[in-house]
Amino acid sequence: MEEGTGDIGTDYEGLQRACEPFHFRRYPEANNPQAVESLERSVYEYLGEDNIKPARYNNRLVYLSTSFNWCTDNGMIEDNPLLNFKKRKAEGRIVNLDENVLMMPDVSTYTGLRNHTLMIFFLDTGIRPKEAFALRKSDFNVQALEVEVRQETAKTKASRTLHYSPETAKVISDLLSVRPEEWDESVPVFCTYEGNPLNRLSWGDRIESYCKKLGTHIVPYDLRHSFALLFLRQGGNALALQRMLGHVDLTMTKRYVALTNNDLKNQHALASPIKRLLPSKKRMGKLK
């Protein structure tokens, strides 16, 4: 076949390579570039499997849609069968943080002290892990209890200032006090014992090891989720939370503020308009 002829039946291997995420072994009837109906039926079944979570569904949709776009551009199929499919929104997930995880690191070692400090820092600021790993000493204003997330390290490419508590300042000071003098400004505050930058995989492994000992399960981002949820439970403002989390609007913030039924019940008891419209009256005594 000459390149660019767009003959559907002759670039069969190309279709297989392009659609690699889609398992032809599971759907052999789709393994025919000319059988468009079989391909569509198999794809719909693959995406419509029972109990598939939104994240997995979205991953499949992106990979397959990209593959089919390539096939369409190269004339191998006429249309992308997933053209009008939309990503699914994940429901908010309640994070039940076991506070004992804060006590798991061995603070007599540098690694343990760093991990302990990091967990407290995440729970006090809601910063993203990647943003925290890039922080330098000069980013911290100790007197003002502030830290700047620089534009070049922020996920949204917009700098922002986060505030932290005196208790958090104490553990950060303890961590900095054991920092070797030869480490210059280029060495991040939260780094390995060799002065190398942390990454999300190694940090995730640390969290997982602590959770296994406790018989629980959290992932690094759950500390950020917990900050958001606890911040609101303590009466924090949702708009302030949006700024602290670094979200461009409240749409993303809502994913971190999934409230339990008890939260909603308490909020209703606190703020129901009926309290003002119908003030409670003193209970009458028994009629004689």
C-alpha cells in the first residue's frame, strides 16, 4: 500500500497498534477494520462494564478516543465511534483520616522527622504534594507564618501565599535545624536524606507503609482532601478554601468538600432560616 492512500483494508496492523489499549483478545469480533458495527458494539460494551469507576472509565475513553482519532485521520475508519462520549464526573469521596498516622514516623531519624513534618504541613495548608516538594527555604516567611508557592512550581502557573500555624512552624523549624550546612538554596526543604528532591512515588510508598501498620488506607492526596473537609467543618469559608487549594473556581473545590450526612445535619441545625422566622418559645408547664 502506498502511504496516505487511506485504504481501510490494507493497514490492518496499523489499526491494531493504534487501538492497543482496546483488548482485541477480549473482543475478537472487533478485530476487523471493515466490521464497523462489530467494532462499535465491542467498544460500547467495553466502556459499559458494570461497576467501572469514573476514573477508569475516563482513562479508557481518552485512550480509545485518541486511537480512533488517529485511525480517522489516516482514513482507516470513517468516524470516531466515541466522538460524542463525555467523561464521567467522580462523586466526592469522604476521607476518614486515622490521626494515628501522624505518630507513625520515627522522628529520631531525618526521614521520619521529614515525613512527620510533611504530613502536618499538608494537613495545615492543603498544598499539593508536587508543590510542597519544590519549596525552598527562601519561600518561607517564618515571622509571618507564610509560605509562597512560586509561579513556576504551582500547578496552575499562578503563585499563591499559604498560611500555616505556629505548631506547624515548630516542626518545620525542627526539620531545618538538622539540615546539613553544606546544603545550599537549591536543595528543597522537604528532600531525601541525601538532599535530592522527593517525588510522589517514593512519598506514596512511605504513606502506604505507615497505613499497613495501622490497618488503614490513605493516599498522599487524602491529606489534601482531609484539610479541605476539616477546614469547612471548623467553619472555614469556601471561597477562602478555593484560594488556598489553588483552584481557578469553586467547581474543583467542591470535589474536596464532600460532606457526610452528619455534617449536613449540623449545618442545618446551625443555619436554618426557621430559627429566625419562628423563634423558640419557653415550654409551657403542665395545665391544671
